[in-house]
Amino acid sequence: MIKKIEHIGIAVNDLEAATKTYETLFKASPYKTETVEREGVKTVFFECGESKIELLGATRDDSPIGKYLSKQREGIHHIAFFVDDLAAEMSRLQQEGFQLLSETPKPGADDKSIVFLHPKGNHGVLIELCEDRA
């Protein structure tokens, strides 16, 4: 079951400049910076109430974020929802006709296991489902 909005992911061309912008906006420093080598992305997380803002910068042009930014402009990349049982939610959504972008969850940033739903089935919105890694 979907519990809450976990974070909103924002793809940026210049991670350092974007980090400074959001530090000014929130009057706070990020609580975590992390590179996910397998995905070719560097992330910067800010807390915003019960949710988070994740800035995403490509570490390689051929990474998913690098490819996204080469075709799209900076901005909201995805909305992540926290679930209490990722495997069960994946099964339920597949039965409902949603298309998952991977067959199994992957390790994501911020100690989460993640899977994405194809945006074509969500009216153009890339949705990430996540749970805490055990």
C-alpha cells in the first residue's frame, strides 16, 4: 500500500548550482549526498517536512539522467511513493496493468529499494516506488 510521497526527484544540469539554490530556498544544507555508480547519478537530498527533495545530476552522459537531460529540460523527473511492501505492491500494480521498468527492485539512493513505473501508464509521470532496505 502506498503510504506517502517519499520524495520528488528533480533532474539538474549543474548539481553544485542547484544545491546552492535549494540551500537558499530551504535555509538548510542537504542532509545527504550520494553517488549511485551503477545508475550514473549523483544525488543531493533535502528534507521538506515529511517529504524530501532529491536533486539528480548525471555522472555520465549515457546514464538514465544524462539521457533524460539531453532530451528534456531541467525539472521534475519523478515522484517517489513510499510503500510498506514493495514486492506486494509490484505484484498488485502489474495485475492492474501498470508496466514496471524492471522485474525486481534495485538498490537506490538513501538506503531504499526501488522500482519505477513506466510514465506512459501514468499520464506522463515517472513514478518510483520505494521501501527501506533491510
